Amino acid sequence: MARTLRFIIVLLAVVIIASLLASCSKSSNSSGIEPVTFTYFNAAPGEDINTNETTIGAILEKQTGVNFKVEHLVGDLNTKIVEMIVSGEYPDVIVPDVAIDKLVAAGAFRSLNDLIDQYGPNIKRVYGPYFNQMKAKDGNIYFLPFSPIVGKYNPSTSIEQSAFWIQRRVLKEYNYPQIKTLDEYFDLIRRYAEDHPDPNLIGFQALTDLDRFYTLTNAAMHLGGYPNDGSVIVDMETHKATDYGAGPLMKRWMKKLNEVNAQNLFSKSSFVDSYDQYLEKLASGHVLGFFDYQWQVADAFREIRIKSRSSGSDDLDYMPLPIVFDENIVDQYIDLPTFVNNRGIGISVSASDPVRIIKFFDNLLTDDNQRLSNWGIEGETYSVTKEGRYYRNTEQSKYVYTESFRKSFGFSLFEYNWPRYGSGSSLADGNSVNVGRQPEVASVAYSEGDKLILNRYGVKTFTELFADPLYRPWFPAWSIPIEPGSEVQLFVQKKSDLQRKYMPKLVLSKPEEFEELWQEYVTEFNKLEVGVYERYMTEEVQRRIDLVEGKSSITEGVA
């Protein structure tokens, strides 16, 4: 009897435990999908986070059962990538930025061809027109870029790329003058600094930190009337690519900065400041002018705008200007609608379940989830007119654009660095995917100060100040992949090292020393294999033209 009683008690205990376990399983996974967490490495600095700690990430996890543990870069990117390659162990998903070619060459990424064929109907819909440009020379697709245009193209209403920026108080002081040339730009900054002596004022700040050194060098090609093709300028007729690193455009730019430095208008810390320190200076309101890409300084702009609104003045906000060397040069700051194919997100060969990951990517590429990633939730982060047009009312705009909300909701995490509709895309209902490109948002987002300065310059949007981009089927040349360890890559590295050595000297030297230093720099530059680089870039520019214009194709892999 006692033995029977003990058996019944044990049996009841087993049943209760099993019931509890089943209950826990159901409560933790109400969708019936087994939850999983994958690792994700982002080559940009940032705060590590689980995607399901954000509102958007939690919704996506409910749909798919998938969470990502996101790790951001700490330290030097090349060191991190080499460590991965040497170990042969990779995160499940990698967004390696400029190191993407190294990882492809090392065999770190899994081919996506079969995964897309079997599990990627939305990937095919979104990326299908670009498959030929996405394939490596072996016919495989190893990563998904961030720039496919879906639907009707929406041009930007603001400057999203590069410009010479100047504080509005400088323009206001002199009754909003029309300035086009570099000399006029710096003359205005010098004049303001002389009229408003302040030890905290910085006439011109530059960014040279780590792999952002291009911010300093790229200005030269824009001043010459060229778009952002990276380290080369491409002839419109012959399509010959020329490295301008030691050419007349670069000399003229360096010489001008040397003059500005002699006038105590150049921030000498530009060559030692970290990226964060640079942003802090811009956000402080003490910097009168700088050259940069809007997306690279967006955080500083948000801080400046908050300060401006609290003070009731837009004086510290920055105005973008299409500055060139000479009056007769047509500026080319605005990018063509183009497909950038050398940045993206890939699934590593270490991934534990690539099928679950590709299904998550495919699910992200629905209209509903692109709307969620960019606009958020209707009634909370955006509203809809009776005509079906999306907008953000004043109350929503007050908190949606704050950094704390963007992080907690997931906008900071999901607007980029994932498979996505490119910034100029439209949803099926005709609304812009990119919130800033929605006319209803742009008009509401303009402050009274914005409207005033636009009116003073006789335009309705900031982009109207800039010339339309000319058609360049190869654009952008900076996205042409370079094989790690090749002669071309070796040249690029040596040139980078040389410029880091000489450009601080060229800018900070006494004016009478400039010519001698420049000749020394050119002599060292000419010792490098620049011809190898230019021939390669010219061949690849022509190859890309042929691909875009349908004169050649890669037929292997995904059709």
C-alpha cells in the first residue's frame, strides 16, 4: 500500500512538472515558433544590444522567433577582422563595412544563391533587378546591399550626402550673401571671426579619424566639380579613372587649408581628434564651417537643432552649400539614384541556422515591415491622412526624433544595416519609405528659421541650391571591390599611409614651406604603383558600365 502511494505521488509530481514545463514553453513562445538568438557583428562603434530589447525587434521576434545579439566594433576594424579570419570563427551575421572584401576573399560568407532560391521570394522581388551587380566573379551572391530602389523613386528634399557646411549666423550677419567659390566661403568665415573675436570659435574643423580620413581628401574632387567616386575622378567621355591624390585638385585644396591655418582659422586638433570628439565640437556650436557627409554628422545636427529650438533661434544650425573652386564649375554633390554594391549584410560560414536567418531577412523585406522599420506604428509614431498619406504631427515629432526614443523603439537599429528598401524607394501605397523624403514630413519639419533662409535664397528645399547629378552608369566608383593582398590593395594602403604622414604637414606648415613639402609629397607618391591602380579602376569602371547597360552579364547562380 505504501509502495503504491509513493508511486502515485511520484507520478503526480512528474505530471505536474511536465505540465509546468509545457506551460512555460507556451508562455515564452506564444507564436508556436521556437525562439532562437543569433550573433550579429556591426563594424561601426555603438552600444551592444539584443534586437528584442527594442519595440521593432520585439515585433519582428514575435513574427519569426528570431532575436539577434548585436555586437558593435571596439577598437580597430582591421585588427578585429584579422582576428576573425585567423580563428575561422565568425558571428552568425556580419556587417563589416569597408572590410567586406577581406571577408569575402577569406571565405567568411556563405553563398546566398540557394537560400534565396528556396526561401527568399521578397529578396528576389527587391534585389532581383540588381542580382547581376551583386554577384562576385564566381557567380555567387555573398551579401545583401542596403541600396536597392523599390517602386517609384523619391528624390531627397534635404542634403543627405556631402556639402561645405556653414553656420547660419555667419550668413545672417552679412545679409545672406550668394557664395559659390572656396575663396568666398573662407573669406566669409574669416570676416565673421574677425568681427566676433572669441577664443572658443573654430573657423574650420576637419575629420581625419581612422578610416574616416577620406572626409578630408574627398573635398578636393567635389571642389573640382566631381561626384563622390572615392579616390578617382572619371572622365565622362573616355571613362578613364585618374587618382587625384597628388594632382592639381588636391594641391589646390591643401594649399587653401594651409592659408586658412596661417589665419588661425583651421582647427589643428583636426588631425588628432577622435570621431566622437569631432562630433562634440560640431554640436557645441563653436564651429563656423566644415566639409562632411550629412549622414556622418547627423547626431551632431540633431543636438544642434535641439539647442536651437530651446533658444528660439536657428543661428547655430548649419547650412549646406555647393562650394567649388571656380565660378564656372558645375557642382556635383548630389548622388545619382544608384545601387551601391560593396556594403551589405552577410551570413557567415559559422552560422548555426542560415535558413532561419534568410527567412528573417526575407520577412523584413515586406512592405509592412519596411513601414515598421522606417515609420513605426500608426497612431503612435506617425499618422495617416484621409487620402492615405503618412506624416508626423507636431506631438509625434517632439519625441520620435529624440535619440533616446530612436534607440528604445529601434529606429537607430533597423533603419540601416539590414536588408532594406533603399532610401529613394516607395511603398506600394505610394508613400516614401524614407520618412525625410516624404513631402508632408519635410514641410512640417522645416522650422521658421529653415523657411526664412530658404526664402532668402529663393528656393523651397535645400537641394534646389545644388546642381542636378549627371548620368554616370559606373557610379559610385568607390564601391568597386579591391581584392585583399593584391597590388591594387597594396597601393591603396601605401597611399593612405603617405597621406596620413604628409597632409598634416602640408596644412600646418608655414606658407613659405608649402611648395617644398608638396614636391616632397609628390615625389614619394610617384614611387607608388599608381598606374596599376588607375588601370584597374578604369577597367572596372568600363566593366560596370557594360553590366549596367546590359552589354555583358554573369550568368551563374541566382537567375
